[in-house]
Amino acid sequence: MVKEQVPAAPPAPIGRLEPEALRRPFGMEVKCAMEMDGLCPEDKEERRVCLQGKAAQLSIPCRPVLRERLVRMKENMRHLRAACEADRRQYCRDESLSGGAVVQCLESHAQEVSDQCFQLLPKRGRMLN
């Protein structure tokens, strides 16, 4: 007697799980962004630190949104540092490495920094003086 083998289902691709953001109610990202802006305005130099310090003041549904944003901010900063290291040494070597001073300095030299650095600057695409 030959037993017919049923093919096993392929394993789920790694990294293809539904992101948390897709399961949130419509408009939650906007609501949470408004809450975060109210606690720590966009123009605040230490926004990441501010958001970390005031996380408990956010509504409970917005706390996971904040965690995701903090992870993205950290990852973006890591990419910015890697792309702009040579430009930082050339134009902003005297700036403090904390507090956003380096990013502000690089933005003030946006016309001179490398293309890879310019593409990652937060104000890229805006009118520059």
C-alpha cells in the first residue's frame, strides 16, 4: 500500500508578518502624531529624548506607536551618522555629538555636504539659505 504524501505548507517568509501598524484603527497614526507633537514639538532639538521622557503621558493606544517611532528615529540617526561621518569631520568637528547640534550644523552646510549625506538630512528638499 502506497501512502500518498501531502506536501507541507511552505514556511511563512521571515519579515512578512503583518506589521502592527496595519492592525491599528484608521486614523490612529495621525491621532498619536498629534499627541506626540503636543508633548514634544517638532522644532524641539531633543525630540527623541523628550518623547522617551514623556511616554507615560501618552494615551495607552499611542504608546506602541511611540515605540515604533523611537526605533525608526534611532535607525535613521544611525544611517545619517554613517552617511555623514566624513562631512561631520570636515564641517562640524567642533560640534557636540549630542543635542542635535551636528545635524543642525550639517543642515547649515547642506550645499557642501556629500550627496549621500544630503539625502538623509531631515530638512532635505526644503528651501535652504
